[in-house]
Amino acid sequence: MKAFKLTSPSDILEALAERIKDRRISADLTQKELAARSGVSYASVRQLESNGKGSLLAAIKLAYALDAEDGFEALFDNKSPQSIEDVVDKPKRKRVRR
């Protein structure tokens, strides 16, 4: 499997589109079958496979339909503590004020 090249958002979209298509073909599904299985429109499946563009909800639904949802666990994961001050009874921030 190709690793994401974090050089630009468009590179990530292109790699994501390729991964979705590869996963669908490996599952022996047509785009229409994937659309029906995931609850995502056929047009959205085509668009996500061709250029990676679409809604996050559609991408998540496709991931579940293709048994690939595990990858979302690490997305926007909390950063590991860098010092003891990061761990000691510090209230969780809910917003940023300027």
C-alpha cells in the first residue's frame, strides 16, 4: 500500500482516491455495488475514486463498507505528552481565546 506523501493536500487526495479504488477492486465490487453497500450515491463514489473529493461522511461510509475504518482511529489523535506538566491535573482546553 502506498504511503501518503504529505507534500500537499492534493497529493493526499490523489492517494486516497487510488486507495479507495484499489480496495473496491480487491473486494470485487463495482462502483454501483459499493454505492449500494455504503449508502453513498454512485456519483459520490465515482468522484471520490477519480479525484478524492467528497464529503468526509462519504469517505467514512466507504471505509466501513470496505472494512477499512481502522485508519480513522489515528486521524487527529491527541498528541503525546512532552513533559510532566502536560500530564499533571491540567484542565482540558475547549477553545482558544485571543
